[in-house]
Amino acid sequence: MITINGCSIVLICVLCYADKCTNYKNHLQEWTQRNDQKLPAYNTESKRDHHRLEFRSTVEVGGERFQSARNHSRRKDAEQDAARVAYEILVTKTVNDDDHTDALGLIDQGVLFCKSILHEFAVKTKAEQPTYSADHPEGVSPMPLFVSSVLFAGNTYTGEAATCKKDAEQKAARVAVKSILATKNTCMHQIVRSKKELIIAITSSGFNKERGVVSQENCNAPTNAITPIKFVPAGEAAGLTADQGATNVPEDDPCAQAVSGSEKRKKHRKV
């Protein structure tokens, strides 16, 4: 009869076996080749513990050293363990070109989440929260515009002009986020990618449209004004053109028309 503890032991054995079947040394070597790094270099030390020989290995990749999590009874297992530690850390830290382009594309879709992304990055990296300032540029457009700058980690980032202060701050935050993404910062990439589905959903719904700068041409364009209706005598209305008739109405007395209509009905009854 198998007990609960026995089931747990069997599960652990299965997991351990699956982990041993993974050749992390091959994975680590392939990673170095993809990222133009030198091949991994292993250094394994042995020591005798209670009349038993144990091995602990260290691997050097890209100037960094990674040690196996524990001692092993075989040299081969110790090297595999060190390769596993190195591979898992390096894969997490590395941002490839596809991920970089994907993250930049998400940010370019809109500015709705840029301030929250920058705030979350500050929290996770234990940096001071960004501070925003806005200004009104003169002579750019007849409409009131805002240009915002954000101070973060000792750097100042200035965004594009916008028609409202909120959008100007979001655009300044986007400049900061894209600047940090350009360094292939792993933390920032993870934050942006965690919001991928939300950004796509909001953008596809049309809600995340930017209220950007209105051009000078659009500002000077005349609006659709309503032409006032003019009343003219009935005799003159007959000689109006089609365009003139669209905005002119014959000046007839509605009461007189109603009286003439009632007289016609009376005459009709008499007949």
C-alpha cells in the first residue's frame, strides 16, 4: 500500500530523473555560440567526506562564474549542475533582439501605461519615484499645448507636445521607458511584456488613441458654420437659384395659409 509520503518520494524521484536527463552543458554551449561568447570553462574540485569522494564544479561564462548548487558523487553530475545554474541565470538575464523589438513595439502602440510602467520599474529596482514637470511652449500652435519632462535616476527625459497635461506626462514617461529598454534592461522588458495582452486589448478597442499635437493647418481650418435662414417675399423666392433656395424660405404667413385652407373646405361642402 502506497502512502502519501511514499507518493511524494516517487514524485521527487521522477522530477530528479527528468532533470538529470536534460543536458545543460549542451544548452549552455549553444547559448554561448548564439551570443558570441567563449565556450564554457569548467573547474571541478573534489574532496573526501566520510570515506566518500564528492565533487563540486564551477563554470565560467562571459567573465562570470557559476557554482553547482551542491556536492555530487560524480564529476559529470557536478558539471551538469553548474551548467544548469549558469544557463538558468543567463537565459533570464539575456534579452534577445526579437524581445527587444517586441517591447519597443508595444510601447509605440500608445502611451496609456507608460507612467505606470515607469512607476513599477522604480519600485522593483528600489529607485526614487519619477517626478514630472510641464511647460507651455509659446508660438507652436494657437491651441494650448503642454510639454512635459520627467526626472528619473538622475536623467531628464522630455516628451512630445500634447494637448493636455496628462498625455504630455505619459509621452515623457514613454521616452524614459524606451531609453531604459535600449539598454536591454531585463527588469524593464519583463514589466512591458507582462502588460502585452492588456496593451493589445486596449489598443484594438480604440481607447488608447493619443491626443497628440494639432497641426497649424488644422488649427487655421474653418469650422462648419451653420448658414442663417433668411425669409424673403414669396414673389422673390420664385426667382432664386438652387443654392440660394437652400438657405432662403418664402415669407408666407402661416396663419393666412391656414385661413385660406379652411375657406376652400367650406366652399367644397356648399357645392
